[in-house]
Amino acid sequence: MSEALGVEVGRVWRAGAKKLPEVGDTLETAKRGVSTSLVDLLSRSSGVGTDVSSRFDELRGLISRALEDSEQAIRDCGTALVWAAEDYELTDQAARDAYEREKQRID
């Protein structure tokens, strides 16, 4: 096993522990924004004889669920990457050292 492999395993760990959770946080923020951005719109009548409020509320629900599902999938992928990196048996000290250095690296 080489040092290069340790670096790659460290990158897998960083993607799962740092990068994908950041994407999950972004999706969570977007999900909150969907609810608040439609409040004013939903409180008004369309003035054309049809109350579109319920349709927009349905749309908001669909978008919120999609964002929530995506957020959870991203977080689950991150967890899986961390588990894979941590479970990977590094049999070479150079690879193990490179793995630990890569995990500690600040982007």
C-alpha cells in the first residue's frame, strides 16, 4: 500500500466528514427559505376568481420534501464515505500517516 492510497482514503474521509455535510447544510437552509419566501404570496388573493394559495402551498410542500430528501441522501452519503475511509485497513505505515495528514488538512 502506498502513501498515495493513504492520501486518497483521507480525501474520501474529508468529502464525507466535511464537504457533503456543507452541501446538506445548504439544502437545509434552502428548505427553510422555501417556506418563508412564499408566506406573503400565500396570504394574498389572486383576484382572478381562483384561490391559488392552496396550489402554491402544495408546490411549497413538494419542493420542501424534495430538498429534505436530498439533504438526507447527501448526509447519508457523507456518513457512508466516512465509514468506508475509517474501515479501510491501512496495512502500510506510510499510507496510514498520509491518511492522517490528509484528514487534518485545512482547505
